[in-house]
Amino acid sequence: MNRYTKETAGQLLKQLNLPDAVMQIFDKGGEGVHPLLTDYRDPYYIFSSWETIPYLDIVPIWEKGIVLTAYDRIREGFVRFSLEAPEEEWFLYSHFNGIAAETLIDMLEDEDITEEKLDEIAKLFAFPYMCSLQESYHASNHQTYQEHKRWTKEFILAIGALTVRGS
């Protein structure tokens, strides 16, 4: 597995033309970017046990709790997985909009977050599908975890960001 220095990882991520807010989270964490992104941390804080990660060539973007978001250079896509069970990949996204959608969906489920605040995050992530996401979310059935996961996959497929189906 390649072990990139933070500087090298930053240079690799810049080549992906990610939104400025994403690069700020990578550099210093989300606290200075937006109050809703305070828990999104510099990935090098938690990414010290590289040997436990089964990926050959990933560039970490951020961590939130025990969940790492990264770019997989071999498969050319964005991944998100738990550091407790890194072999259980959730999804592989073809572009950053998949990560943005999943992040916004998580936030949408928090009843204390207003639509205005969600729109602010969508703008920071340069996510052009926020209206569609909210309409689809409110029109769908989310009574069980499985229904929610199915809807999430369908939405991300609909915006063309899901490359490989995750669990």
C-alpha cells in the first residue's frame, strides 16, 4: 500500500479538482468551514494505523468518527468505510457528488438541521442536485434501514455517481 505524506496526498487531491471546502477539511478539518462540518476531521489524525486498511492505493480526504472517506487511485473512485471493518466497503463512487450526496443525506435525517443549512453545505460541496435529493427523500419510504439503503443507492445511481454497488 502506498503511504502518502499529507503534502503528497494534498497534491493528489488537488488534481481531482475537488471543491475548496473539501480541501479545507482535508487540510485543517471542517470546524472553520461550516458549523455542520465540525466533526469532519483531518484524516491524518486517525489514519495512523495504515496497515489495517486493505486498500492498495488510497488518498484519505477526511474522517468522521471512525468512518474514513478517501480516493481510491487504483479504481479511480471515492470510497467510504469504517476503520473498524475496512474490508466491508460501503460504496465506490465515480465522482465526488456521490460522497456529497451521502453526506447530505446523513444531514437531512437530522431533524434539527434546516433546509437553509443543508443548502449551504450543498453549495460548499458544489453539489448541483440538492433540490432533487430533498424531493426524492421526502417522496420515498424510509421506514426501515433496508428501505433507506435501497433509496440511497437508487438516488446516487440516478445522479450517475455510483460505480460499484456496496452493501
